[in-house]
Amino acid sequence: MIKKISLGLATAFVVIFSVALVVSAVEIVPGGSRISDTDSLVGTISSIVNIFFTILLAIATVMILWAAYNYVTAAGDENKIKTAKTTLLYALLGIAIAVISRGVVTLIKSTVSSQIGG
């Protein structure tokens, strides 16, 4: 279950970043005029990533609490301890992906704005 959630969230972020990278790579349309709606598109992608960031942090918090509960109630059961450690690992991985996603969006926004601005 946790692997499926993590995989789904990772896939969503990859799709969002792919779209953002394509948008940032396109500087000039074939007619020679600059793209004027790029800022609004990048802003929309940024808003979507921010929403996913908030949701992902909420899910990661719940996963960390669940891992702590499993670890505390394990009573020496190796399977429960292993499950708790795995859950904690996936939660931390999710947080890392969320932080990296915000950084990539910020990088793309600055690149696009510098290309359009001058």
C-alpha cells in the first residue's frame, strides 16, 4: 500500500516536472515572437506543485506517526519493527521528493523569467 502511494506521488511529480521543463525549454515560437503566456503557465504549474507539496507533507506526517506507533507497539516483534522502519523510510523519501520538487519549480521559474525578461 505504501509503495503504491509513494510510486503514485513520484509519478505525479515526474509528470509535473516534465511539463515544466518543456515549458522552460521553449523560448521562442517559430514566428520569432516571444511566448507571453509562459509566466502564467509556470505559475499554474507552481501552484499545482505547492498543492501536491502540502498534501505530500500531510501524508508523510501521518506515515511518520504510523511508523512511530508501529515501532512503540512492536514489543520486540521483528516484523513490526521492520514495517515501522520501512514506513519511516518511505515517509522521509516522500519529504525529500517534495522538497526537491519545490526547488526544481523555483529553478524553472527563475530560468523562464530570466529568458523572457531579457
